[in-house]
Amino acid sequence: MDDLDVRERASRPQRAGQPGFDLVTSKLRRPPVRPGTVHRPSLVERLVREDPRPVVSVVAPAGYGKTTLLAQWAEHNSQAFAWVSVDEADNDPKVLLTYVAQALDAVEPVGERVFDALASPVSSVPGSVVPRLGAAFSSMTSPVVLVLDDVHLLHNSECRAALSVLADHVPYGSRLAFAGRDQPPVRVARLRAEGRILEIGADDLSLTRDEASALLRAAAVRLGEADVAELHRRTEGWAAGLYLAALYLREGGSLPAAALSFGGGDRFVTEYVESEFLERISQKQREFLTRTAVLERMCGPLCEAVLEVPGSAATLAGLARSNLLLVPLDRRGQWYRYHRLFRDMLQAELERQAPGLIPALRRRAAGWHLHSGSPEEALEYFIAAGDVDEVASLVEKIWLSAYRQGRVTTLQRWFRWLDDRGGIEGHLMVAVAAALVAGPTGRAAEAERWADAVDCWQRSSLAKADDLPTEAWATMLRVILCRRGVEQMRADADEAAREFAAANMVVPVAPVFQGIARILSGDPDGGDAFFEEAISWQQASSPDVIATAQCERSLVAMARSQWSQADALAGQAATTLRLAGIEDSYVTPLVCAVQARAALHRGDLQTVRRMLVGAQRLRHLLTYAEPHLAVQARMREVDELFRRRSDLGTLVGEAKALRVRFGNERGSSAPGASTLTAAELRLLPLLTTHLSVPEIAAELFLSSHTIRSQVKSIYRKLDAATRNQAITQARELGLLEG
């Protein structure tokens, strides 16, 4: 990736648990206050002065100067500012909260455990990420103002709920500031009643007549007092309207037309005025403005690639010097974006004048990003252009890295976009990837649906015999799901290993499942050899695969009554997850269950109870989509698993015997710790948010009646009468963090 790319690696050393995706570091920079900006001393004073209210809300339509006000506040405040400029890509809670964590970490370290939870594909946002991030925020010793700009772009309910909870963790002397076009995602009425929120609205942000005059002078437009007063009256102090009117006048437009067209009755510029303004500038400028409006961010080389016009970099530089509606994104003056209102205007004009050109421009942008080493930017431009095959091809290449970075919500958006457009046909690896992602995240029905699509595709004439890597992964998917019994699982596992070898791929998950298949077939010695092989490939494998192999070896050692070795292997599995920063893994319940069995043998019932509770917290992630691991880790609900997967070999007898033994020996545990169902465990973290029952129901795609029934059951099992009591009890039991 060249040094002009907007995505830059943060300068801090890479943590073990820190996401591997490149952060857009410009999103973490406070926008500079540019020359010619109207200063707002009275509003800044309201923000700067000592104020006990921890939450600040700046809400107004586009173009009222919300960002400018917050930037001026930062410039005149002695406190540190942690800044996050929100965009559409942040509608993934792991992505959004990673930016928040990075912004705070630049002020004062927030701790490894925050980044560990963010990096895990299966960690619960309300159950793990938000409690850890909230605790880190509330314990900061240096006063900080955390700003989230353009927060109205967040429509993901989990993102909005997370920020609402974060508002309850603002430390004394610090502030949490939201800026956007509509009410921020916090309980405004409650905060208002408690005197904990400072609200600034459109009326506060409207420019005074003197400020309007200053804005016009800065834009090189000289008007008499009466004309300024009329323009100010018509625009009602709307800063963007005044500035657009100034641009119109600067290009030779008449004052009466400007006053009428930019009036405050309609807060957005009319189509007529857009055309009038653009008709008064040169054809070259007009084409540059409208055609580059397809870009989220732009630099000179990107503009030249998209427009296919030499000298576009110089045009961009000149525009940056003369137009305040072009926002700089870096200190080198290389990357910019248009003010969102201005971009909307330009895009509307391009839609009217040359709608057929828009997909071509987006494809050129995608091609430039591909060449520059930014595949995800390329993918988003291909999505915007509607290029299904290009999107599918890129998803096939980058899905695994996105999954390992914890961005499951982003992956689901890509899969859903392709599925809605029939984009899975002809791209088997996308369906395989969707199933492989759904399984470890507890979405069993979704994994089954995608697996059915894979089976249908392989039976069709579209299947490619020469696509060895995809065929190998498709075979591996059959192994993991184990839908045709243990003997077929064993045959498929061996076939997958041969296919990976033929494709010259080292995939340690293959010997792990070859070993599991042999264990289930009654061949523990053969299985143990494959587990040893998988562990020997540790450098080429993911930690969850290694931890699985270590757990399976521990179970083999137990079967041989080699309890010392079993205990050591169980501890190694826990250490593997901990060192990798993925303690919130789908493998965690298995690790805890194996440790509990080892502790039970040595009579350490306290550790048994602690491990069983640890297994409960993530138990819902293990479903019939990974039945062998689920049965090995779950004492309860195995009957349901056996109904889904009747042929699991030796596990059937072992599970029954072990359940009886645990029931006899573990004694009384804390109330309800092991009786919550998987559905109740999935619901439990959402009780810590401010989501109502109907909102939780929508989040989980269930009815409100079902959620109310599950909530009542949780209360009963945890001996709680209220939501807060249930949360407190769950935290004391270790089922929730915080």
C-alpha cells in the first residue's frame, strides 16, 4: 500500500489482541479549524467552561457547523480530545468500538483485554466488549472529551445500544460528545431529567448577522449591510446556505436569485440552484466536482484514475485552497472529502446529467484501490456499482481475514448483499465461507442453509473440478457439520486432507477433524496421532484450532487414565487462548469443560464449579453446526443435539455417563448458573443494554412474547425480581463481565 492511501497503520506496535485491519487514521484526527471559518465564541464558551454535565449533544440538519463547533471547542480547551468521525462502514459494533478504543487509547492506555474482546469473532458486544471498554473509560485518570461526529450515520442497533451504555461510564471531569442530524443514541429524556446532558440545537448554531457577514467576507464576497441582512434573513443563519450563496455570487450569480434560492424555508438546495451554480463555473470544474462526488475520500492519483484526465491532482489542490466545502483528512494535504451536503448536491446533479456514467466511475475507483492494495475499499465501490461477480470474487479472497478480525457483522452484510442478488451461484467459496462463519458464531440454522446451497451447487453442472481449494473447504464443511454420521465424517475428513495437500495448502484444521473422526469411531490412538500433527503445525494455524487439538488430546489422556498429562494439556489449551487474546472463543466452553473434568478427578470442586460457569457463558455458541464439540462441552441439552445428529459414535454413551457423574459429584452450585438455556444465555448480555423488550426481540429476530418468557425464566433461575438484580447476579456468577 503506498503512502498516499488513506488507510494507514496506527503508529503503535501491534498487540496480540488488536484487530489486524488497517484503521482509517484520519477518522481519529480532530478536523483542523481552517482559515476563513467563522468563530463561535459564545458557543465555545458554553462548552469550555467547567460544566458537570457529562454528555453533550449537538443536533442540527446538515450544514449548521456542528463539526466546526466541536473542532473550535477542542482548539480552545486544555483537555485531551479523543475523536471518532463516524461513517457508514462503522455499522459493525466491533469496527465502531475499535475506533472508540483506539481514540481513548491514544490519550491513556485502555488495556489489552479491551482489544482482546474486540478482536474475537465470537465475543459478545454487550456481554464482553462494552463492559471492558466502559470500565476502561470510567477508570481513566486524565480528563478526556470523547467526540463521536456524524453519529446519525449509525443505524445498527447494537452500535447504538453500545454507545448508550458507554454514556453511563463517563468519568468525572470528562465528557462524551455526540454530533449528528438527529437525536443521539442515548436516553435523552432521562439524562435531561437528571441534569446530565448539555444540548445544542439548530437555533443555537444559526449564525448571527455579524457572523454571516464574516462568512461572506471570508468567501471573498462583499455586500452592503442591507444585502447581508436580507441574505441572513432568507437563510435564517444557515451556515451552509450562506456559503453556497457566496459561491453562487462569486461565480456571477445575482443577489436576488441567491436570496430566494437559498432561503431557510427549505433546508436543502433546490435542483434549480444546483444547476445554476454549476452552470456558472467552467466545464472542467463542473465535471471534476460532479464526477468525483462518487468518491467517499479522494486524493490526486485517485481522481486522475477515476476521471481519466491528467492534471486532476492540480485541480483538487486548487479547489482545496478556495472551497471550504472540501474537508482535509490528513496533515499532508493529500486526502480530502466533500462536505456531505455539498456532495449530496453534486451527486444529484450527476444523477440528472449522466446517470449511466456513475457505475463506470465507481469501477475505476475500485480498480485504483485494488492496485493500491486496498481490497475492502475496492469491494465497497464494486457494491456501489452493483458488480456482483467482482464483489463475490473479492469476498472469496478476504472473508477469512475479516472473520479473524472479529468483523462478523460486516461479513454478514457482504453475504446478504450477494444472496439478495443471486450472487452465490457460481461462487461456491462464498457459500462455504458463510457457513463456516455462521457455525462458530452460534447461527446453526444459517450454517445449515448455506451448507444446503453448497450441496446443491456441487451436484449441479456448475461445479468446477479444477477448483481444488474451494472443493477442499466444501469437503471440510461437510466434516464439521457431520450431517451423515461418523463413518462419512471420517471419509470426508481424509478426503479434505488429500484435497488440501493437492492444492498445496497447509490447513491444520484438517488433521484435527481427522483425529476427532477417529475418536468418535473408537480409535483413540489414531486420533491422538492426528492431534499431535495439528499441534506441530502451530505456526501455520489459528489459536482456536490448536486449543481444540490440545483439548482433544487431554480427553484421550483421560480415557487412558493419564490424569497428570490430561491436566497439563487442558491448561495448555487455556493458555493458548489467553496468549492469543481470544478467551471469548467458541472453543472456550470445551476448554472449560475439559478443565472441569480434570479438576473433578483431583477433587477440586471449587475449580469444577468455576469452570462450569465459565463454560456456561459461551455455551450458546456451540450448536449442532459443530455437534462433536457441542456434545463434549455441554452437559445439558445434549438430547437436543443428538436429535439433530443421531450418529456421533462413541460420544453418545460418554455423554450419558458423564452427565450422571457430574450430577452426583459436583454438589450445589450457585443458583441457576448451569440451568440457563442456550437461548437465555444469548439473551442475557442484551439485558445490560438500554434496549426494550421489543427492541431485543427485533435484534434476535424473535417475538416480544418469546423474549418476555425468556426474561421471566432468567429471573426465576437467578433468583431475581428485576432486570438490574438479574444483571448483578449474573455478574457475580461470572456469566457477564462488568
